[in-house]
Amino acid sequence: MGQATPEIKQRVQELRQLLQKASYAYYSLDAPLMEDAVYDQLYRELQELEVNYPELVTPESPTQRVGEKAASKFSSVDHNIPLYSLENAFNLEEFSQWQQRWQRHLSPNSAVDAEYLCELKIDGSALALTYEHGILVRGVTRGDGVTGEDITQNVRTIRSIPLQLNFPEGPALVEVRGEAFLPLDIFEQINQERSQAGEQLFANPRNAAAGTLRQLDPRIVAKRRLDFFAYTLHLGNQDLDHTNPKSQREALEFLQKLGFRVNPHRRFCSSWQDVRDYYQDWDRERRNLPYLTDGIVVKLNSFVLQEQLGFTQKFPRWAIALKYPAQEAPTRVEEITINVGRTGALTPMAQLQPVQLSGTTVQRATLHNSDFIAQLDVRVGDTVIVRKAGEIIPEVVRVLPELRPDGVESFQMPSHCPVCGQPVVRPHSEAVTRCINASCPAIVKGSLTHWASRDALDINGLGEKIVEQLVDKSLVVSVGDLYDLTVEQLASLERMGNKSAEKLTSAISQSKNQPWSRVLYGLGIRHVGSVNAKTLAEQFPTVEQLIGASLANIESVYSIGPEIAHSVYSWFQVPSNQKLIERLGNAELQLATKIEAKATLKNQPVRGKSFVITGTLPTLKREQAKDLIQKAGGKVTGSISTKTNYLVVGEAAGSKLEKAQALGITQLSEAQLLTLLESD
């Protein structure tokens, strides 16, 4: 092995500076500069250079320490037991090499058979919890692994973290480690609220979880509904009548007994092949989870073996993170276009050179708003890194300015709507630029599509292509015009014969029977989702009551905050909106809640029971089944848990069925559901 050249020395220095900068931003500022996969790639490059040229290794190199200092907004505390990071493997071959390493370390002359406990690697923020005599006394962030931040008040708001252990005669001191995370539906809700408020969006659920944990106001933390999975237990040298867990498997079971939520998808594996199967199974199934996971964690199950193997300077020798391939790719921005939504929001979109990402071809990605573009400094011609946010929506992560062509100018948002040509505005408190022309074809098309959506008026057959034709031919300029359409007018549209026109006319007519809450949601009032629409419809059973309500009356409704109340109040003050309501009333839509006799316990056979629906039911739409369950006193949730009483199973049931079987939850067919709902 030769001497390091000046070029190699310079590269080592560049890598150290970049990794140091990224580590500081991640651990101290909660503002990551790069994705884990990119950081890992740079780290491994530096690691390989230092192995090949050991004379270049220095004590301050990122490979020689655990992490960065904790931020200073909270008080810093030392961990009772260091929080080591995990060594990473990026494929099964590297996992096999790790297996050979620990076997040689433990027994140089012979292979050692071992059993593994595999767990999903949750993409969140690590926490260390301390319990004294069964009471939670401290919650600390990981920090640099040796020192973290005391965020006990915030930790106490996480409902899946017990404040008192289910073990009154338990040990005097218990240390628990785990991952705080944001479920995907909560993450999307938070970003939706931030977008509407003109605030910068969180890049991913992990960033959102980290940012939430470091909020100074615990009320904000409580509102964001973080979740937590426990995965490590430390009891010290205490002996509970010889009942101390002897393995990772027993430790997780013990954590559950103490009152912690433990990931239900863990698997005991007796061989390398079992680990491989687990890894490959979850590479397929992880997209069906309600939270993000970027790999699996493999641990030697036996605590005796763990103790014998011990730790390196950075990692435990007895555990490794086996990660899935990165869902990022470089490509070039060919054009930046503007999309106008139903609220008039102008959203810049990057038109990309086609690139393969997560098994699909990506050709466009959202740039959110002008502030986002300015922050990244995205320009036409730039080479950018794109990823799938939540592995679904393509977005630009960052720009590679060193590859920027000469003479490329900064992008400027248009001063006029690209669809209708009218001037656009950007409210002072928002990051979003908007077209405020209510007659703008883009706004009208978006409003019609929303009106016809499943949670609104549910008009089967009125899709985006039909909507585009209706607006482009000036047959419809508002949702009220839908109810004046004739079969002849619809039949004149492209690919729309008489039979299809008759079906669509019938579907539009049937939508008149949808309840007042759905009509209210279908109006597309900003900040009013389907849940808020139901709440408002219950409080204001007629449209006249809502129109006549004061701002204070609306704001006083439970779960309706000032922003939603102001949006609703303002919408009904607009004369054109009042005319639309009058027109919908003349068309005989439901603008009042039908008065029904209050249900009694006798005709609510599933009162208090929790249901989950999976797959396609034979005759009922999912919303119809949900309504029937709710009328019978039950509630419908989106994910399986230990609190679920019934799983309603249709065709092509997903991973929810497997989870329900594992938890012993009762399964119902559609016919069995209907029989249950009809019982006394």
C-alpha cells in the first residue's frame, strides 16, 4: 500500500468537513443537509480511505467518534448508559460479512451457531427513558450518544409512553430505549396545516418528529400526536427473583408487560436464511405500514452472547442495521411549470429528465412554493436529487450547484396566473402565491373534481377528463351548473355516448341525496376537511344557521380553531357564494341535516366497538360500510391495534389481515358484518 497522494489527502479533508457539517446540522440544529443514504455513502468512502491509508486517521475524524454535541435549548444531561449507533449493512452480502466477523471475534477457531431477533428499523428519533420505582422521571434525546437533552415534559405527552410501569414490585431503576416517530397520516396532516399557514414543510416524518420533540411548548408536542416503540431494556445488576430477561426476545415481551408499545412485526430467526426472508418480506410490505421504516435491525438474541461480544468504539458487535436501497436518484430539471389548484394556489413543478425511482419512472416533482425554490435555489438546467416523499410523491431534495451550466438564471414566480392571465397575489402571512379569480378555469376544474370526490358528493363517472371538457366547452362554470346538464350535452363530449351520458346524469341526480355535511365539505372552503365539515353540520344543522352564525359562534365549536372559523365565516359573506348556495337549494340538494330519532342502546349493537376495513367488499363501498357501523354505535379506524375489536375482510385484503391474525382479532365477512349490525 503506497503513500497517500495530495489528491487523496485533499479528498479525506473534504469528506471530513462535509460529514462534520452534516452531522452538526442533523444532531444540533435538527436541519439535516442530506438523506441518510447519502451520508452513509460519504462516510463509507472516508472509512475506506482511512483503512487504506491509516496514517491519515486523526482523533477528530467522524469515523472516530459517535456524534455531535447536543443542542443547548434544553438542559444537557449525561446518559446513564451510552446510546451507541448501529453499524450499517446495505445488502445481504454485507450482512453475511458482519456475521462472519462476530463469529471470528467470539470463537476464532470455530463457527458459532446463533439465533437472531429481527425488528423493523423505525425512521424516527431515539429516546432514553428512566424510571425510578416505576415512575417516569426522565426522557432524554440521543444527542451524541453520551450526552443528550432533557425533554421530559415533551416525552410525557406521548401517550404510548407509560408514566407509571405495570410492575408495582419491579426494580428500583429501569432504563428503556426506543424510537419516537410520527405516523404517516399525522405527518401529512401537519404538513397540510403548515402549507395552509404558509410555513415551511417538513421534509419527512423523521425531521418532523425531531423538530416536534424539541418544541419548547409541550402543548404543541401533544397536538402532534407522536408515537413510540420501545426496543431496549436495561435493568442493571438487579435481580427480580431470577426473572430478568435472558434474551432480546424476552426483553421485548417484558417491555410489553411493563406497559410499552413494542413493534408487532418483530421475528425470531434461527438462521441466516430466516433473516434474509424477513428482510425481503418487509422490503415488499413496508409500503403498507402506517409509518416509515428504512430497513431492519438484526440482533443476536442471547444476552450472554451480546455480553461476550461487547462493543467497538462506535457500535455494538452483536447488532447491525440492514438497510433497504436508497430511494433517491439524480436527474436534470428541464423546465419549471406552474400548476394552479382549486384554491388558486400556484404550485411550481419541476419537469425532469425521466429517472427510475422506487420502481417507477419519475418525470415531474413538486417544488411547493417560491420560498422552497429560493431556499434550494432550483434553476432550469440544474442537476438535482429527487426522492419519493413517504415513498409516494416525488420531490426535489437538493441541488448540485457544482454541476450547474453557465448563465442559468434564478427562477421567478409569475406575476399573472398562467391559466386565466389575471394578476396573482401572495398574502403577507403565507408562502403560497394565489390566483384570486373565481372564474379561473383551473380553479373551476379543481372545484368540480373536489365536489365529485368520494368524501364529498361521490359522483361516479365525473373524473378529471370529463371535468376538463365541461369547463373547456363552457358547459360548466360552477358546481351549480352540473345540475342543469342534459344527456344531450354530456353525450356531445369526447368518448361519451348516450349510455354513458345517461349514467352520469343519473349519478349527478343521485348526489342530491348526499347529506348536508358532504355538501359543506364539497364546497371546498379552505381548511375545512371532511371531519370538520361533519362537526360543523352537527352544530349548525341548516345552511341558514351557518350563514347567520357569528365568527365567535363558529370558533366556539369544539375542534374548530380560529383559522378554520375565519375561513368559514368569510366564505359565507361573499355574495357569489351566497348565490351558489341559493342555486344548490333550488336544485334540491341537502342543505339541512335530516332529523332522526336518537339511537338507543338497543339499536346500537356495536356501541363502543372498534372496526377496521380491508380489501374490496362484495356489495358495499367502504364509506357505506363505515356509515352503517357508525350508525350502529361503532367506530372505524384506519389501522389495526390491540384495541381493534373486528376486522371486516373483503377481496385482496392487505397486511392488515396478517396483523389481525397475529393479534387474534375477530374477522368478519360483509355478510357477517350486516348480521352483527342488525342484531339487538
